[in-house]
Amino acid sequence: MEAFNNWLLVLDSFLGSSAWFPYVLLGVGLFFTLYLGFPQIRYFRQAWRVVTGKYDHSHMKGDTSHFQALSTALSGTVGTGNIGGVAFAIFLGGPAALFWMWMTAFLGMTTKFVEVTLSHKYRDRAPDGTMAGGPMYYMDKRLNMKWLAVIFAIATVISSFGTGNLPQSNNIAQGMEATFGIKPIITGSVLAILLAMVILGGIHRIAKVTSKVVPFMAVFYVLGALSVIAMNIDNLWPSFKSVISDAFTGAAAAGGFLGASFAYAFNRGVNRGLFSNEAGQGSAPIAHASARADEPVSEGMVSILEPFIDTIIICTLTGMVILCSGVWTEKFENKFERADMTIVAGHYSDKNDTDVKQLYAYLNDKPSDVKVFNGAVKVEEGKVVGGDPITVLNARSVGEDVRFRVGGHPYTGLLDISKGAIVDPDVNVIGKSLVHSAQLTTKAFTKGYFGDYGQYIVSIGLLLFAFSTSIAWSYYGDRAIIYLVGYKWVMPYRVVYAFGFLWAAVSDTTLVWNLAAVAIVLMALPNLFGIMMLAREMKQTVRDYWANIKEKE
């Protein structure tokens, strides 16, 4: 199992985490932005007209209104990435990472417009009378590339578990335990039942739930974020300036001295942008294909709003909360996770410029005198008292007030360290360091008018965001199942999906997450290739739409 996990990591390094993937993603968005004449700007107003129901008619084919389809798609995109993903991008790439998330969203608005229009145009009707659509249908029916459609559909099923189900459940369970002390098995059981009640009712029940939950959770989270920004309003303009200036100067300004290069900020920002708004991935078109509309372009226009709401608004608010509050450069007392921790030989300080340069080079894979520690140190009552000098690095920062514990008690004895890692799995490390992901956002939300109660906004936000993501991805998966093996397998899939949500609450989902990272790219690449193949048809479809609108008016 470990070997398979390592293989997935290597494969991901050539795909989603590679240097070339962000350029492909942005390149397709840039091409369509220019080719279609900046539709994300020109059609923005029309998109609001459509989503508010101006062109809705009951005789139109479909299962949901434009607003319900948008809500379902947003429930899939507005998730943990808007809370923890933005924080992780800033932690790794500094303020510049937020700028590249903006760029991904701006160009992604056009990519989403294209993929949704084409998917809606070539949708099918399932045996139960509901609509079934998505990139696999235009790949099959229009491009005659069934093999490509199958790859996309299989990747969608894998991603439905690896992106929308298992990690979401695990994140919710951990968050509820950390904040409210609720056991993961209880959280998993309750939410799995609620999830089953929603998804077993199909798209009609899913749409009804998401159209109510999504607006509520967005307003709830936005108000909490604004309370922090208002409390730190003097830092708002400097924070915006740092986002822009760091992006164009290539400043390595992420947390403390361990910031990343321009290329790293660019890569992380684009990847986080894709993870957040899913533009180009081909998932959201599955939800939009359910919309009642005779003109596919009208639903494509609705989808323009999706990256705008998800990334330009919600992700920006998260980023500004983190930057304005200043917590991204502060050290907090926390338990050091082994994946984030490395023990190096010698004493290093982030107050010393020479040490800073050496550690920066080491953690950014550049030539450095810093070496991982191998050997043993003597520990008494949790503190190192003998042996060769060491420095504990955690979350790309020098750990302070470091203590070693076993079973909640201070550790005493010889501590063996191999290749910079503690050998004994029972030894835990506690101290002060930078933090990242959802933990960083949680710290930021305590710097607002709600004080320490702000952490509950993040916890409840994570619960709502992650749960709604699971609902949407269940629909994406069952439409892919219909395409691959037929409608009779939809109900078994939904049952397994609900049980998976319970299992993940008490299990390690690392392997599944890494598998999903590969599957996401196996969705995106076929989809990006497909819409490029249909570029001329897309332009003609848009022309026909405006001609019809003028004729009706």
C-alpha cells in the first residue's frame, strides 16, 4: 500500500504538481478569453439576468432552474479549498499565490462558460427521465472519442470519492472533534444518514437542499470574514498591495523566511485555484447540464458566475482575513505533524540573517549547508539536554519552546532520530511554529470582533462547505456511473457513497486523496483537449444564441 501511495505521489509530480500543468490550464482559458472576446466581462450582466429567472419557462427540458443548477455546482466548488486551500497557498507561496488564484478564476470564468455550454448542448436523458450530461457526452456524441469519454467518466467516479466524499468527511470529523469534542464516529454516523437522505432522492432533492444551504453558508462565512477585516482595516490596503507587488516582483515573502520562489507561488496559486473553482476540470458541467434551458449558452453564462463567487469573492475574503490579521507570519503553540517536521543538525535561528538564507535554500531544494540529523539526543522532562545540537523545523519555520511527549506526559530518555525524523512513533512534539491550512484560517478568524468565538465560524463553515461538496459530488459520480455501466447501478453507487462518508470519518484517507489528485488531472486534460477541439463550434453556438435572443426581443 505504501509503495502504491509513493507511486501516486510520483505520478502526481508529473501531472497536477508539474511545472507544465498550470500553463496548460491557464493557456486554454486565455485562448478562449481572446477567441470569444472576453465573455467573462461582456456576458457578466446577462449571466445575472439568466440566473434570476428572466428567461425561465416551464416547458423547457431539464430538472432544475438556473439558480438551482448554479447552487448545486457551487456546493461542489465552495468547499474546504476556500478555507484551508487558500491558507495553504499563502503559507507556501505568500501573498502572490492569491494573485494567481485571481488569474485562474478570471480565465476560468471563460473556461467554465465553454465547458458548460458544450456539456449542456450534448446532454442525454436517463431512463428515469432526468438529464445526464457532462464532458463525457460531448466527447462521445460529438467528438466520437468514446475512449476519452470513458477515461473522463472513470476519473470522475474516483474523484467523487477522493475529492467530494472521503477527505471531506475526514476533515469534518477532525474539525468537530478538535472544536467541540465530538467523537468522529458520531459525526460520521449522523452526517452519513443526512447525506443518504439527500442523495437517495436524486437531483430534485439535491437541488432543493443546495439552493437553500449554499446561500446561507456563503452569507454566514462572508459576515465572519468581514468582521475580521473590519477589525484590521488599516492592514487591508497594504495586504492588497503585497498581493500585487509580490506577484510581479517575484518576492519570496511567504511565512517568515521560508517563502517560496515566484515559480512556486505561481504553481501553488494556479493549482489551488483549480482545486477551488474547478474551472477546466469538467465536474461542474455535470450539474449545469440538469438546468431547464433550450439554449445551452444561457446555462454557460450562468456558470461564469461560479468562479467569480467561489474564488474572486470567497477565496479573496479568506486571503484578506489571513493577510490583514498577520497570522500567516506568527508562530502558535501546536502539535507538530510528522509530515511537516524535519530535525536538522546544528543550531539555527530565524533571527540570524545567515541562518535564514541557509534554511531558505534548504527548504526550497537549493544548495545549502543544512543537513538532516542522524543520531540520538538525550531528553529529560520533554527537553533536549544532551547530545549533538539540533534544530526542529516545523511548517517551514524554526520550532520554539519544543517539547517531546509520550501519552500526554513529558518524555525522558534517549531519542533516536533517523534522516531528520523521530524513530519512535509514540513520541509527539509540541511547540511554537507557523501553522497552515484550516488551522491558519481558524487563527485568523480569532482576530476579529468575535474574538476566540471566531474559530467556531470556521468550524461550522468547514462543516457546511464540506458537506455540501459531498452532496454535489455524489451527483457527479452517479451521472458518470450512468454513462459507464447504466442507470441500474446508480442506487448501489449512492449507497456505497453514503457508507464511504461514514468510513472516512474514522479512517486515514491519505491514499485516497493522493489518488484523487491524479484523477482530477485525468478529468481536466481530456476536458481541456475536448473543448479546444470544439472551439469553432463554440463560437458559432454563441452567435446563434444572440441571434435568437434578438429575434425574441
